Amino acid sequence: MPEAPVLAQLDLEIRGLRKRYGGFVAVDGVSLKIAKGQFVCLLGPSGCGKTTTLRCIAGLEEPDDGDILIGGREVTGDPPWQRDIAMMFQDFALFPHMTVGKQVGFGLEMLKRPKPEITKRVTEVLRAFEIDRFADRKPASLSGGQRQRVALARAMITEPRLLLLDEPIGALDYALREAVMIELKMLQRRSGISFIWVTHDQNEAFSLGDHVVVMNHARIEQQGTPEEILQRPRSPFVAGFVQGNNVFHGNVARIAGDAALIATPFGEFAVPLRDTVPLLGAIASFSVRAERLRPMPPEPGCNHLTLTCRTIEYFGSIRRYILERGDGEVMKLDQFGAEPACLIPGEVATVGWRAEDGVLHEGAPS
Amino acid sequence: MGWRTRSRLTSWLLGTLTIGFLLYQWMPIATLSLLSFSGPTGGTTFPMNGVSLHWYRELWEASIMSDFKPPLLRSALLALACSVTTTILAVTAAQAMRGRFRGHNAFFYLLLLGIMAPGLLVGFGVALTARLLGIEPAWDGTAFLVHVSWTLPFGFMTMLAIFNRFDARIEEAALTLGATRWVAFRRITLPIVLPGVIGAALFGFSLSYDEFARSLFTTGSDVTLPLAVMAQLDRQLTPELYAIGTATTVTSFVAILACTASLALIRRSMRRG
């Protein structure tokens, strides 16, 4: 992501957002900056606070603390209808009693635009979203994909500064999702409207987001580009949550140059230091990606351990070996799918990785 | 015998039972309406002694003593007022319940007490209180209040059930599209819950229209239809009473049919474009 100029106006800024329901803390000090025209994904397990954050941005929930600025304007106390936003809901929340044409024009009607202008604009938008055939139909007679288009057209017709999407393709057939994702991404690029997309599906988040925000337990665990998050997880939670990481827990045994030696139940492993030098004996964790692992004889500059191959998953582009580690956890080793298999189920093998491929976590283990 | 055969037997049995019940429910009214068409010399039981509209004419050209038209008008107006009041209060109360305000459970049970409380005593209590306050019981005063306390819980329950199935996100979608709370309610929520609103209105009307117990002590000297009928029964039983019973039932039928038809229309307009 290119660094945004300091003076560029932000589409959204959140500072120290907090929201609790009775004794349950839903959002605990979330801060976020979104530059103009970004595709941002809020990713996390259910109950992590991502939807509450989105609803606070929309004005559907009142935060207990913190500020929300949309396009540089403070909106924390404003009701939803005074914010320059639109929202798309998981089951689309279409108005069952309104025709497609009428509900797509609803936003413009609320802005009190003249009738002829609304009619003209609705016709354009319906055509752009390829739903002009259904202009006089009610939502109940439409398919899932058609409803999704109606919901999107309804939200985008007023060209809001922010489009908030709450699991927007979760209600679609699996087969349809990929095509819809590509379309939405292109639409976002063309329109220049910032999208904030809430999902628990990391495939969605990493393939769509310019910027991915991983949340857990009401806080932001890590944010950055998909690559940063996938390759350099900052915490054991992020490493374990995103696919393809092998996570190790242990203690710092020694600091040797720019690497830490981490003692784990499976041996000592050298891992490059990150920004801070951990204390000797401190609890530490690190991860190594499945594609960095390979069967290899012991070599200097590499970490090794001996594992039993349990089963093999074949995905076409990759072949994944599930290896038993001995503590009940499994490790994953990925190989290019086009290459011949390097292990067979039941085989006991020494696998390893170059020491510099390990990623030390910064946060305390959660 | 397979389970399908057995279940077919059960369905016959239950079908017969259902038809029996419906007959038992409607036979008395059918008998009554049949006898209301008996001749001028006809009595209040079979045989009918001819067929005529005599008793309906009698009803229309009634003497002062047995004129049902003023009580009928009062009952109809009272029922209409109850219907409107019940609808407005039921919708607003159910809407308030959605907000889960503090004490909403207590509010719910207190409102439902209107159904549980014995009507005669409630009416008596209201009449007593009114006297203490120096208010004369009247059909359009005390009786109206007591009737609403009776019809409101039914309308309220109807609206609660409807709002229970209402997806609040539809409303939220309207808010994010720039609609104020009032506009969202008027343009989105109200049209969707309209079937329940009609149901509440129907309850308000029909429960008030034939209410006897709660009217007895609260209408004052200008009585409502059920009280007038009861008074006439005490004086003299003629097929004229059957005629009024039939006319009232037909009116109710028409009202229910009108509501059902409008519900069907709403549903159809939801489905199609």
C-alpha cells in the first residue's frame, strides 16, 4: 500500500472506540485510519467486535467512548441518516413491500432530489447493475444474486463516502461468491468509494482487502496489507487464525546475535529477532509458514524436527502434508501441487526450515 | 397395518371431530337466523309458522320501548372508537417493547391483566371510582375507558407477535439510506406490519361491540346494544331479537371479510411486483 500523504483527507478515522453491553465489552479501544478510496476488511472470529465496530461507524450503535470522523467531520453523536455512508447487510435487508426501482431510488428520495432526476438516475443505476429487467418486481421474486445486486445498487446510488458491508456475500451460494467478489472489487476501484467489509472468512479478507484489520476479543490484533499479515503475524492469535502457519510456544533460552533461541517441548529453534529484544526466560512464540517447511537432512542455519506424516490434502496448486507433532497439535507442510509427493502417510521424516523464515511474535501469548 | 394407513385413519377421525366442532359452534347462530325469518305469528321456537321479513321490519319500525337503533349506533361508535384507540396504543406500546426499556416485563404483565381481570368487577370498580370523582357513567366516557382496557391487551399481543417476526435490519437499512426514524417508521415499518395493525383494529372493534359484562355498570342510562338486547330478553322474547342477532352477525362477517381481503391484497402486493 503506498503511504498516504500526511495532509490527504481520511475517509474514516476512529480513535479509541469503546462499546460495552452490560458486562460484555464488545469493542475495547479500537483506532483505525482509512485513506481515500480504500478497500478495508475487518476480519475476525464471531464475537470479536468487528460488526459492532461497523455498526458504530454507521451510527446504529452509540459508542461509550471514542471519536468517529467521516471525511474529516466529527460524526460520533450524529444519527445514521446524517452520516455520509451506506450499509449493506448480510441478508440484504431489502424492503419487501417496495419494487426494485422504488427501493433503489429510496436514498435519493431521502435526499429530496427532484423526481425526474431520481427516475433518470435509477434507470442508469439499474442498467449498470444489470437489474433493469426487475425494476417493477418485488424482492421476494428475485434470486439471491439478484437481491445482492439490488442491495448494492440501493446502497451505492447516493455515492456515499463510505460503504459499510456486513458479511455481504455470506448469504450467497458458494459458487457465486468468487464471481461476486471480483465484481465488487472492480466496482470499488471504479467508484473510488471506501469499502469497509466485515467478514470472518479470511479468503474474502485477503483477496479483497488493500488493508486487513484482524480483530480478536474486542481489540485489533494486527492491521496491514494481506502480505504483511500472512507473512509476518504479530501475535500467536493472528498466526493461528490465518491459514498456513505452524505456531510454536516456548521460552527465550538465549539471544545469539540477531536471533533468539526459543526452547520448546520439541527442541530449541533459532528465530530472527524483531523490533524488541525479549528477556531471557520470557514466554515467547513464533510461527513458520507451511510453504517454508520441507523434508531435509540436518543443515546448519536451519531448524529441524522429526515428525510423522498422517495424511495428505491435495488442492491442485498445493499439496499439504499433515504432520503429527506429538503434543496433539499437527503441523502443516505445503509443497507445489505439480511436484511429485515427497512424503507418504505413515512416514517418519525430518523436516526443517531456514532459521530466517521463522517469525517471532511480539504480543504476549493470548 | 402400516403407519401411513393408521395416520389416514387418524386424519379421518380428527376431520370428523373438527366438523363436529364447527357445527356445534355455528348451529345455534344458524337456528337463530332461520327463526328470525318466521312469519308474523311465529313464535320463538319451531315450527316457524311461515316465512317473512316481518321481524326485520319490526326492528326497523320499532316502538320507543324496543328501539334498537340508538343502542346499535352507540355500540358501533363505541366499537369504532375502541378500534382506533386500541390500534394506536397497541402499535406504540409494542414499538416501545422493542426498545426493551427498563421495567418492560412488568409493563407487559400489567397490560395483560386487562385480559385476566373479571369484566363485571372491573366495570363495577370503574363505575364506583367515577362516582367518587363525581363523574356520571356514560357509554362514551367510562364505558369507553373500560372497553379499551379490555381490547388493548389483545391488540398489543397481536403487534408483539408481528414485531417479533419483523427484521429490524430492514429499518436500519432505511436509516443508513438517509431516512429519519419517523420516515423509516412510516415508509418501511408500518407497511410491513400492516397485517398486524389490521388485526389489532379488528380485535378492538369486535371485542368492544359485543361486550356485556364491562358495559353493565359503566354505560349509564344510554345503554349499548348487548345491554338493550338483554333488557328486551327480560321483558319479552320475540323473533325480533333473533333478527337483531342475525343482522349483527352478518355485519361482523362483512367486517372480517373486508379485513381478510385487505390482508390478502397486502400479501399479494408483497409477493409480486
